[in-house]
Amino acid sequence: MMQKALLSGIRLIEGLKFADNDKFRSPTEVFKAFISHTSSDIPAELILIRFSALLITLLGKCNDYSDVYKRVRDKRAYFALVQSSWNSQHLLRVDDIEDVVLLVTKARSRYPRNPDPNIKPHESVIKPLDELIKSMDKVYETRVPRRPNNLNPPKIIHFPKSHKRMWPPRHFKPLDIAVLGEQTVRENMYGIDHRFTAEEEIKPEYPNDQSDPIAIRLYLSWLALTTQTATSRVSLFLVPVAFINHTQRQDWYQTTDFKSRYYATIDEFMAYAWNEIGNSEDDSKDHVLALATPWFFNFKEVESLAEYLTAKLNKPVSISTAWKQLCFRAGIVLCLSKSTWHRARGWSYRLLIFRPGLPTYPQAAEPTWRRNKQSVWIAETISQIQALFTLTDTLSGGCAKRHELPCPSRGVAADSVEASAEFITEIMEDVNCLPISEGEFADRCFASHAGIAQQLALTR
């Protein structure tokens, strides 16, 4: 029913010609995102109005980042950027966004070159669509340049001394470039690379357990830009991981004031890691790091927190504000490393899970009532990773090689997100800080995570 309703509305867009067999791959999801209605029993004219309005904003985002597509020539990375930038009412998968865009571009290509002069096309849709088609066609029609294209500089460049160098640097992969090309990251990081001098360097503070996901992206982007070179053996996933799957990310979309779109899922991290260290033909990387910042509250608890803040402040506090201020994120580091090469099976891997807590980080440990949820989340993460990577060892716990205590005037110890950022930072700055031997694991308080599957089974 949703499929039929959608097609009945979009076929009314003048300037597009849909084929009889055209259809959306996920009509229910597209209907939620574009029409914001639970029933398909609404007039085609209303569907036309609502779909067109959201399509215009979607095409606008696509055009805003046409330089990213020109650089990466990778639709998956490009539409992942569009997904995180497009503020729709319902969060679509990357594949569904690509499906919508390609469906309307094909419909535009079928439209007669010499249409009836009495019929005026829907200019507010057709103009940005034609612009997008033109920019994509230009990429298809040209060879891959020997020197990759720069991303367009923002209006204000914070680091003018280095803006003439290629940015992002050549060694960054398509998904990295898509994250670095996002507007806020680009405005703050344009021109930064590993050749920055000490005088130029402006090091952001570690993110904490209340940090906005964009702030975490900014820190991870800065860290990768200033430490990674073409010969680095470690890669850093530039998006904070918070969800096991996309459905969870959708469920939290409204509660987080649409900010769940800035977080990644475990399967997205796995896909990134596989591209970095899973390809036996590419031996350039040995380790992949990710900063996970999930939170272990349910929706009723967030509602209760909003009620608590409302009573305390004597003014209405939204659920999204309560999430931001009191749903403390739990910092966890995931590190996948190549372990042993098997001629028949390829690489096996070691999974290191840095989980700040007792006894090394007593102040950073999750409270008892959230700790079990954290264990379940970690167990589900391991299960997901094992489905793609052959793991020889899984260890958890840990501590930084050189833990720096916060300034005494601050009055509180480092939280788990800050401790996790510290752990990642020292590895990115010196990969030798990553423990790899039994003795180093013991010295750094890492222990075998055997039995986690049984823990998960007991909690279900």
C-alpha cells in the first residue's frame, strides 16, 4: 500500500517520467521519512506536496557535497555523508537514500527532451535535480585524476598557512573523506594534516560523557589528520559508535533531537575495518581503532530524567535535553588487530576492548545498574564481529600506558569517554603503546574475555 501511495504522488511531479516497474526498495521507510504519516490512505496531491518538499532538501544536501563525490567517486561514502547531514523526520538507511536519489534521476532522464510547452516542470525539484545529475555525469565522464581533487575550502579558513596543501591528504579513504567533508568538521579542520608545526597546532580537549556526537567527530578527525601518514599501520574510524544496528539508531532518532544520525553502528565499523585490514591483497594496515560511546538507559528512564529536571528547574525540560545532559555515555575502545596469517583461511584477528572501570579507573566505571547492560552490549558487539572476523583472542579491561590525571582544580576524575580518548590518542601518536604480548596485556590490566557469550545467554 505504501508503495502504491508513494508512486501515485511522485508521478505528479512535472519534469519526471517514471517507468511502470519503478518502485522503492523500502517503501514503508521512505513513506515515514518523506510523508510523516502512519497511513497510506491520503490524497496523492498531499503526498506530492510533502514528498517534493523533503526531496528538495535532500537534493540540496547532495549538491552541497558534490565536491566530496568528485573526490571519492564512491556512492556508499557519499550517501553516508548525505545521511548524516539530512535532517529528515525519520532516519533512512544509506541504501534507501541512494535508492530515492537514483530513482528520481532515472525518471528525469526519461522525461522528453521537447516536452509540451504548456506544461511547466516543478522547478524547485527539477533545478537541484538537474544540478546533481550534471555534477555526477561530469564525474562519470572524466578519468580518475592523478592528483586527487581538494575539497572546497570553507568561507573562513582557520589555518591559512596550510590550506594550499591537498586536503584531506591523499592517504585517507572514501569514508574518512566523507566524514572530514561534513560542514562542521570541514570548517574546523580544513588544512590540518600531520605536517602541522607545534606553533600551528590547536589540540581540542578530550570529549567527555556528555559530549555532542559532532564534538566527538571533531576530536577523532583532528587526531587522524595530525597523526596518520601514508605509512601509518593503524587506522582510526572517525565516527563514534553507539548502536548495534540501524534499527536502534532509528529508535533513538527523535529522543536525541535527530543526533543519532551522527553515530555509527557496529556493522558500519566492521565494514570499515574489513576494508582496512580484511583485504588480504592490501597489507598496509595492521590495526583499526574505534571509539564507542553508547549509553545504557531506556526510553522510560529518559522520560523520568526529563521530569526530574523539569521539577528541579521549575520549567519544562524536553526529553532530548534530558538525554543530552543526563544520559551519560560510556566510553569503550574497540581495537581489531591482525594476529596470524593462514594460507588457506587468510588472517585471524585479535579484538582488544578497552573498558575503563575497576580497579584502574574506579570513577569511570559504569554504575552497577548500568554495568550489566554494558556487558550485554559488549557481548553483542563481539558476536557481530565474530560473524565477519576470525578471532583468536578477545581481551577486555585495560589502562593507558601513561594515564594523565585531570587538573586538580577541575574537581572530578576522568570519565570513561575521556579515558577512552586518552587510550586511543596515545596509540595514534605512537602505535608502540598498543599492547601486543601476554606480558604487556598483564601489565596493562587486560584479561581474556572468555565466557562473555555465556554472560549474554544468562541475561536474556
